[in-house]
Amino acid sequence: MKKICCLLLSLTLLIALFGCTKHAPIIHTLYDGTIETNTGVYITSSDLTLTFGEGTRICYDEGTIDVGGTTHDISRLLDGDDIYYDPRTGHISSFSNHGSIYLGTFHTPMYLSDLELPQEQLFIDQISLPTIKAMVGKKVVCLGDSMTEGIGTTKVYSEWFPTYCGFVRGTDQGLGGSCIAPKQDEIPTWEAGIASFYERYTLLEDDADVIIVFGGINDWTTGRELGAITDAGTDTFYGSMRALCGGLKEKYPDAQIFFFSSPQNNYIDRPADALEGTAWEGNTEGYNRKGYLLQDYADAMEEVCAELDVHYHSLTEAFPWGVEELGDNNGQAGTYGSDGLHPNAAGHALIAREMATFIQNVFAEDLT
């Protein structure tokens, strides 16, 4: 008998469709069914639906039924419910009628063994089952600034990882105002005493499987010296990136390490800061006091990660936000923030989805 098992990431729900023997009630005929597909079976966790890909057929004693392209509501199924397909109505439910085809049982525990259908044909939120199995249960920790700390939001991006990736959350190390590179001069004064990413990465939990480093906005804001790709010390951004990547790789030799650059802020209303009380606070074209754009720091991050074989994805390019998205810090709220810099819960949800998609692709590539 064939078995089909579909994992639902939302709250770690699992749907297992088993083509196993089922004793038919005396009062009506009940068939055992199996599923054949050349495309896929798809679960969507946001609306709890099951969709059969084109060319999918349910096979049972009386013949075959083409169910390709059909979508079914599975939101009412409870743990332990049997799953039936009614060929007369074309519906999937937990109730059997005369002529219903038994497809399996709904399960909430993680059950991923004994799959006879090729796992590559089972998709949850467009992610193949092998990729899901590779991610589920991995412990993730995040190193960052105020966005990781959760300033300006009721739900930080890392809270979405259990849903999107099946990760188990560790303790994040988010600190408002923190830069990747340590402070080298007196400007600006507001960040005095705030430890950098490089100075804090050792605080991350030792048993993590996935490391997220999310930042760079404050390096641009404060005017960290960019330096060059050959820099080895921590007095420039390039050098600090090299030191941070090297330190993380040494601390976590078997972990997946990801760097994400910061989304662009509203630099017109919130230009890069300098020493309080001075006329120079960056400009409305996006340059900081050293003459660098946020994109320059993102490019440096990408360059170092590429050289040291660390995963990198640019949220600066993915989210070129301005006043419409982030507000202006003077009472005008945007769609994804209200102070020109910090994303709200909706903004964090977008950031989490973008991060998760990149992470999923990395795990999928590792399986090939």
C-alpha cells in the first residue's frame, strides 16, 4: 500500500495520507484509495488547503478519478480524523458516505517515515518535503540591532521562523544602536557604550544549528569607516565583517550561517546621524558623514561573505523603503513602520518571509 505524508508547518501540523487497509462499515461500501501524481500534492498553511497538481489521480477498486488542479479545504480536520474523498461531490472530509474513498488519517504529531510517494512531489507552502525534513527542529539564533531586539513591532521577524522553516527559536541577541563594527571615534555620542556585533557574537547559544546575522544600518548611520576587502582588523567595516564571519565559523563549524543586510530606511527624513548639536547629520540623498550609502555597506557584506563562503542575501535591495513604507519620525506613519527606520509587525512579516525563502533555497540546494 502506498502512503502519502504531508507536513503542515503552521504550528507543526502534519497531514498524513495513507493508502492502507481500512475495514469498511457494514452499512455501506468503503474503498481504499492511493494517489498517483506526476506533478505534486500541495499544502498551503496560511489557509489550510490541499491542492492536487495537474495530472493527479485517485486510484481505487472501481477505477481512477482525475483530481488534478482541484483544491480542498482541510481546516476543519482534527487530530486523528480519517480523510475521505467523496467521488459524487468531489470533496475531502472526515465523514464517510456510501462509495467514499479512504485516503488516510490526519495527524498533528511529526510523522515523516515510510513514504512511498517521492518526497519531492510533496510540497508545503511550495517547499518540498525533503527540504522541510532538513529544516524542522533546527535551532536558530539571531544576532542584530534594534530590529532584532523588536523596537517598533509587536512581533519580531524571528518569531516567524517556526512557521516558515520549522525552526526552534533560541535566544536572540538584539541590541538597539548596535553596529557590526566596533566604535572607533566619538561621533556620534549617542552610541557610546553600545557593544558591536563583533563584541557580542560569543553570547549566542553554543548549540545553535542556524545563525542569522541581520544588520548594517547602524554602521551606515554612525559613519563606520568602510575600509577594503583586504582589511584584517576591526577598525573598519570590511575588517569587522571578516572577523565576525571567521569567529562565527570557528564557533559553529557545522552550522548554517546567514548574513542579511538591513532594509533601506527613510533617509530623507532620517538621514545618517552625526555628533549631536552639529549641522552635519548626513544628507537627504542617502550619504552618511563618510560619504557612503547604505548600499556600500551591503556590497561590502556581500563581498566578504562570498570570499569566506558564508550565505548572504540583500534586504537593502529587497526592501528599498522610504517615507511611504516607514513613515517620517514626525508623526506620519507608513505602511510598514512609523518612525522612518523601524519596521512594524507587518514589515517584520515581510522580512521574515524574504529571509525564510532564501534559507529554504539554501537547504534545498544542499540536498541536491
